Amino acid sequence: MDDIAAVRKILSEGRVVAITGAGVSQESGIPTFRGVGGLWEKYPPEDFATPDGLMRVYKHDLPRLTQFVRDFYLALTEATPNRAHFGLAKMEEDNILSGIITQNIDDLHARAGSKKVMELHGNAFRLRCMRCAKKKMFSIVEIRRLLDHASSGPSKLKMVKMITHFFKKCDCGSRMRIDIVLFSEPLPSDVWQEAWQSIEEAKTVLLVGTSGVVYPAASLPVHAKELKKKIIEVNLERSDLSDLVDHVLLGKAGEILDQLTS
Ligand code: NAD
Ligand code: ZN
């Protein structure tokens, strides 16, 4: 039996939980942050992915911050789900997959039709109240308008106007912010607990396009291994997790998910 056939058989037994990373969205045109040409090459994460770093860039280099916001959101607003997202949504519809734990913030699993998506790092299309944690989705149209504003020549005054216009006040009176987890911030504890529990209830864990170097997300497959779950990995190349897994399927996530689900 070849690897694809063997993995199809394992998946058909159900109770599969997927853990996805930036690689699942690469074929949708969203580059991974870490690789060659990734966002972190141009924008160091210590400046652009931490609360302190972002405040520093805001104070000292506003044009660079607006350029970053444009680069960050442009790919996100233009992307549409690919065959890997649709394949995972079909697996849920067929009652094979019980949920997706994702590190991505691009909303593409939900847009492909997946219902149970545990977003460990939040969602770039959602706002969260900084006091009461109430949430509100941000439409692609609103984000495009924000990008247009950001392109119209940054000044501190324009930036403040933009923040008050787009990041509305919550009903409780506090300001809303983008609902993503920056470096050094804790993961949302309810989502983390749900993810941990879904690994415990799973029979098989399917890793798709994740390097396994971002913690604490990368501790989930390690936990699955301790619990003797079957682990399958789909990746362009071997990763830090490959030595843990039962089957490594090398190739593009879209092509492989197509073969696994068609
Ligand atoms: P990573 O960038 O560390 O690793 C991506 C992995 O995907 C690599 O192992 C790479 O070999 C693999 N890959 C790349 N293209 C692929 C393809 N077409 N098919 C299969 N595999 C492919 O990603 P990570 O482990 O998810 O961690 C990155 C962090 O950055 C996460 O915390 C995430 O929040 C964030 N991020 C999110 C997005 C997004 O929302 N789309 C994009 C980039 C980064
Ligand atoms: Zn509030």
C-alpha cells in the first residue's frame, strides 16, 4: 500500500483533528512569515510583532508602520481558500474531522466552510475590546478602506483619526484592537483548552503546513505523541516535527489534501 492509500485508510477511521500553519495558506498567495521572501525578512518580528516594538515604530518611523500594515493586509485581503482549506472542510462535512486547530489568522478555514476552527493566534479580520473582550468581525471592504487611508501619506494626526474611525469604541466604552496574538502575549486560554481537549479526544492528528517551531502551538503534536495518537504530517519539506510522526507526506498541501479527500 502506498503512503497516500495508507493515510486515507487511517483518516477514514474518523476522529481526526488537524493542526494547520502558514503552509496551508501558501497556495492562496499568503507567504509564510519565516521563509525566504517572508514578512519577517523585511520587517523584524521584534519590531513588528510585539506590542513594545509596534509602539516604538509608531513613535519613531510612522511611514514604515503604515507600509507594514499595507503589506500585511494586502495579501490577506486578496487571498481566497485553496484546495487544502476545502479538503479539510469536506473532511468535517463527512464526519471524519472533528476540528481544526490553526495558527493562522487569515480566516480562510472559515471561508472554506469549516465550522469548528480553533484559532490559537486570533483572526486578523476580527476586533476585540481591550477591556471586556467582546468581539466583532471586520469586513474585507472595511480593511480595504483602511488600506486606502494608510496609503494617503501617513502623519500622526491621520493615524489617530484612522484609529478612532476604524477601531471603534466598544459598548463598554473601551477601545477595540485587532484580535491577533502578538509575540509575548498569552494565547486565549479558552481556545487553548479547547485545542488541548480536542487532541485528547482525537484518534489521529493531521499536521498541515506547520514548521513546529512556534510554541506553545508546537507542544500540541508533542502531547499527541505522548498520548500515542497517530500523527500524519503534510509539508513541503521535513520539519522539526517529522521525527515524531507516523507518516510524512511531502508536497504542496493543496495537492495532497486533494489526493486524500477526492
Ligand atoms: P511557518 O512559517 O513557521 O512554517 C510554515 C511551514 O509550512 C513550513 O514548514 C513550510 O515548509 C511549510 N509550507 C510552506 N508552503 C507549503 C505548502 N504549499 N504546502 C505544505 N507546506 C508548506 O508557519 P507556522 O508554523 O504556521 O508558524 C508561523 C506563525 O506565523 C504562526 O504563528 C502564524 O500565526 C503566523 N502566520 C500566519 C499566516 C496566515 O495566517 N496565513 C501566515 C504566515 C504566518
Ligand atoms: Zn468592551
